[in-house]
Amino acid sequence: MVTDFDVQRFSTWLAEVTGQAADVAVTPIRGGGSCEMFRIDRLGETWVVRRAPVAAVSDTAHQVIREARIIEILESQGISVPTVLARSEDPAILGAPFFVMSFVDGDVIRRDGLPEGLRQDPESQDKIGEQLVDILARLHAVDWASTPLAEMSHPHGFLDRQVDRWLGQLDDYRVRDLPDVDDLATWLRDHMPKHGDLTVMHGDYKVDNVIWAPTAPPRIACVVDFEMTTVGDPLIDLAWAMIFWPEEGNSIALAAPGTPNGIHPDHCQTPEQLVQRYARSTGRDLSDFTWYQVFSAWKLAIVLEGSYAKHVRGQSRNPVHEVFGAIADGLLTRARRFAR
């Protein structure tokens, strides 16, 4: 039973939007990041509601509607994304803004490894890395300047403001001495690329932010989670995705060979191989890619440190947040390895 979802009010609203009244069955869905997700079964079809947290601040509530608009734009450009059925900013319906999108049949690669459908054919598992890179290249090829994304983003000076932006965010919640953060910030400023490209930038692109078709060979059915999407530097997306890709010593990799249900070791590319595949596909200059590897690991460390700070201050009871402190330390070590 869903206790914080007004099924009757939602049903009435959806009937008005679609012009067709019908009973609705609602089931909470695991995941969803900072937003809440609910499965909606209606008239033999399945949809998904993505709702801002009921206690969300105005910025978070605004972001969920922005995300719906981005999905609509990307679908119009041929990117594999869910179809948005409707959206509403009226908190009187479900307590917070939300949107309704199509349910995409498939699976997500999580910490517990590959879903069953992708384990059945180990020899096709090299398609996982290939698909991850090829779909990212397709996203980065969208002609964003001809879409409303041009007005929804602030691309001018994007790369120049990133270091100060994230260092300033860390300053809002520092709870321990992290000298590597400041030293790496200096390195990032001193080595910043002079000519970063501008494309649609997903902002959190990784192997578990895509939905995989339920059977082998691996195929990305759609890309999800566009909360952080903007117009920015595409190589940040590529470096971010590689943080979660298997390689020796990477404790946060998803579906790593040698772990339960991991990718077969003979069919798991190295990060370098995937980066080169992206370079060949896009023709993009990756001579400064080291900078992006440093920045992405440094940025993720700062993001996770925010949750760890909540744990230290007693503001979070989520046991995972305690672990984030050690993960942030490991990410700073990764950043130092590239900053040479």
C-alpha cells in the first residue's frame, strides 16, 4: 500500500489530462535518485511517475519539471529516452511536482552485477562497453543550439567556473581536513583545457543510469536520470562514466570481472579502449583527457563528502553515508594518480 500517494486525486487528474477515466494501481519503485518513483498500471499499460520529494525545497521541485522538459527535447532529437505522457507543477495533486513517463521494459546493472538476461551469453558482453560509449556519443551529437536547451542552460564559460563551483559547495559542509581537495583544485586551475567543446551533457552518465534490454546481446533500451543534464563539456561525461567502469583496483566499479555476476573477463574492455572508441566515433580531441579524469574523480569525491558530512553531523541515518567518507578518500587518490 502506498501511503503518501493520493491515488484518487491522481486518477482524476490523469483522466482529465488523457480524456479517459480508468482505475489506477500504484506501486513504489526502487531507486530514482533524489526523486521518488512509482509504477502506474492503467488500462493494460504501465507508466512511471517521477515525483520530487514531498519535503523538497523549491529548487529540487523545479528540477523535476525541468527534467521532464529535457526528456521531451531529447526524444524529439532521436535519443532513446522514455516518453513523457504528462507533467504537473501543482503540489495539490501529489504533494510535489511530478511527471508521468512510459515504462521501459528492461534491467539496470547494479552493485550486485549483471541482470540475469545479460549473464546468459558471456561472449556478447563486450557490447556493454560498446553500447555505453556509442549511446553517449549519440547524445553528444544532438544539435542542442536548435532546441530549447539553448535557453535552459548557461554554456558560456562552463568549464571555467566548474572548479570554484564545486569547491564552494564543499565549503558549505566541510567536516574534516581534506588537503588533497585544495591541492587538486590548484592543479585543475593550472592545467585547465583552453578549448572545451559544448554539447548536451548528461551530468551523471554511467552504466546504471541506462536501462538495458532484458535479453542478450546487451542493448541500451533507453537513457534515464536527466536531473543534472545541461549544455557543457562532453568529456566530463566520458570521464565520469569511466569512474564506474571496471579496472584493477577500482572498488566502486559496477559488474567488475571476478565479482559475483560480473562481466566476463575476456569481454570487458579497459577504460582506455572505451575512451579510444569514443574518440574514433566522435573525432573529438582527447589530448587533454587526463584533466577530465582528475576533475571527475575530484568532483565525485566532493559530492559524496556532502552525504558523509550529514552522517558526521548526525543528520543522516543512512548507513551508506558513513561509507562515503572512505569512498571519497579513494576518489581523491584516483584523482592524484592522474594529476601527474
